[in-house]
Amino acid sequence: MPVLPKRSSWLNRTVLGIGMASLLSDLSHETVTSLLPGLLAALGAAAAALGTIEGVADGLSSVAKLYGGWWTDRLRRRKPLCASGYGVMAAATLVIATAGHWMIVLSGRTLAWVARGLRTPPRKALLAEAVTPDCYGRAFGFERTMDTLGAVLAPVATLLLLKAGFAPRNLMLWAALPALLAVLAITLLVRETPAREPHPHRLLDSYRDLPGPYLRLLRWIGLFGAGDFAHSLMILYATSALASSHGPAGAASMAVGLYALHNVCYAASSYPAGWLADRLPKQKLLSAGYALGALVALILARGAGSLPALAIAFALGGVYVGVEETLEDSLAAELVPPRQRGAGFGLLSIVNGAGDFLSSLATGWLWSAAGPGAAFGFAGLLMAAGAAGVGFFRAVRTGSEN
């Protein structure tokens, strides 16, 4: 496969198009996410229905990412699969908005998350192929910043529109519009890699043939992920810690504000982390981000009962996630050859998905059995071990080979 010419700027039309698609798509699905509990309550569904919907959708999304990674490596043109994933998400938004039963909501959410899973590996592969290796950090950091910006703006816009008198179902219907604009961003702005050669291996072979250094790195990423609890548990922690001094309603409002701070710090840290990654060893930066995550867990384990302490924990929590996601993607692009990038990103998604499931399950059960100190302390130990492993990991660059 021919080597792509060096770009005069990393912020080319493909990087911009993928960034815009991430922003618009996140505006859409985060709007739906914020309105989903209210919709289910209006349909008479219990909390178990919401848990079932999110659990089934997340599980199938992880499987779709694994399959999507293998599929995209077999294609000469990756952009149609990526654009189709965004398009199906727009259609799924309409299914949810018009649902009359929670099972229809389950169908729509599952359809959306499977489409999201299928589109993720080709999107990341297109992004990696749009820039030279010395720009991976900035390109992936920019995409993460745009994605998180959508997560920050969507709840705020939804709240303002609800207060202005818009009906929740109408807002869900309108949420399909940015999803459709995301399809246009991919279709009109993103360029394919010229003369890309497909990698037509069988499903399991495509993952067994991934470079050894990358597979070894994934072990440490998985170890860190086994402690990297869902940050919705931080919201629960803050609500519980502040309830005695501010009352249940006040504590809940403050917890939402703290989570907004978390997302702002997440968005603000992604691009700087990528900028640094293009100048310093990526594995060392990822290790530092992981260590910051372990510090957040330690703060919670020791007890963060005051608003200032919680603000520090939430802010640092947002920063380490921005570093984590940007650097993991950048390292994957660096370590995996172009012909296997879909499989590489798909396997990374599976490792992260399994870690999310195990860490949140373990943290939740330990919290119930032994209290938050033991739960977050155990999570912090796993995160620190992952940070140490990544810090001593020796990267061998293969991602720029053709």
C-alpha cells in the first residue's frame, strides 16, 4: 500500500469531519440519554427496565465493535460502513422517540448501540490514516474533545428547552437532526485512504495476528480497566456524602453540577493530552493518566465528604479520562499496522468494555458489602498496578508500516 504524503497540517478535512460527526452524534444520543428515564417512567416501566435496556445495549455494542473491527479491515473503502453507522443511529432515535412500550425503547436503543459499535473501528481507522504518525495524539485528542463537548452541551440544551416548554418526545424527535448532520459530515468531509488493500482474514485469525507488543499492552490496559469504575458511582458517592449537610434534593443537584465539572475537565484535557503525546513517550503519558485515576480512587477511599474535596476528585476524574482515551487510541494507531487497524481498535473496545463491566460490578458489590472505602481502595490498587505495568511497557512502533 502506498505511503500517504505528509500533511501540511494535522487538522485536515478528514480529522475535522470526524470531529464534527462526533460532536453532532453525541449531541443527539446524549439528549436521548438524558430524557430516557423520564420516557420510561411515563410508559410505566420500572428501574429494572432501564437497567435491562442499558445492559443489553452496552453488551451488544461491545460485540459489534469486535465484529466491526474485523469487517472494516476486509473492506477497500471504510467510509460507507462508518457513515451507515451514524445513519442507523439517527433512525434508532426516531424509534425511541415514538415508542409506546419499553420493549420498543429496548429495540431502538439496541439498534443505536450496535450501529455505534460497528462504526467505531472504521472511524478510528480512518482518523489514524488521515494523519502522519507524529500527529496521532493531536488527531485523537481533537476527536475526543469534540465528542465530549457534545456530552457537555446536550444536557444543558435539553434542560433549557424543557424549561422553555418543549415536550420530551418532541426533543427526542429533533435529536435525530444532529445525527443526520453527522452522516453528512462523514460523507462530505472524510476522505478514504487511496488504494487501500483489504485484509481478508477470518475473524479469529485477524485478532490472533495482531502484533505481540500491542497484545501485551492490552493486558495492562485490561488490568487498569478492571478498577476503572463507572463514574456514575462518583455521582452516587457525592449524593450520599452531601445529603446530610445539604439535604437529598440539594445533594442531587450538586452531584449533577460536579459531573458537569467532570465533563468540562474531560473535554479540556483531551487535546492537550494528544499534543503532549506527539512530543513525549505515549506509554509514559498513559501511565501518568492511569496513576491520576488511582489517585482519584484513593481520594474517594479515604473519604471526600466536603464539596471542595469532591470538586477536586471530579475534576481529576475528568482529566484522567481525557488522557486515558486519547492515549489508548494513539498507542493503538502507533502499534498496529494500517491493514489491521480495524481489528486493533475493535479488540481495544472489547478490553475496555469488559473492564467497565467487571470494575463497576466489583465496586458496586464491595461498596454494598464493606463500604465505599474498601470498594474504591480495591479499585485504586488495580488502577495503580495497571499504571505501573504501562509505565514499564516497551513500545515497538509498527503503525507507520505499510
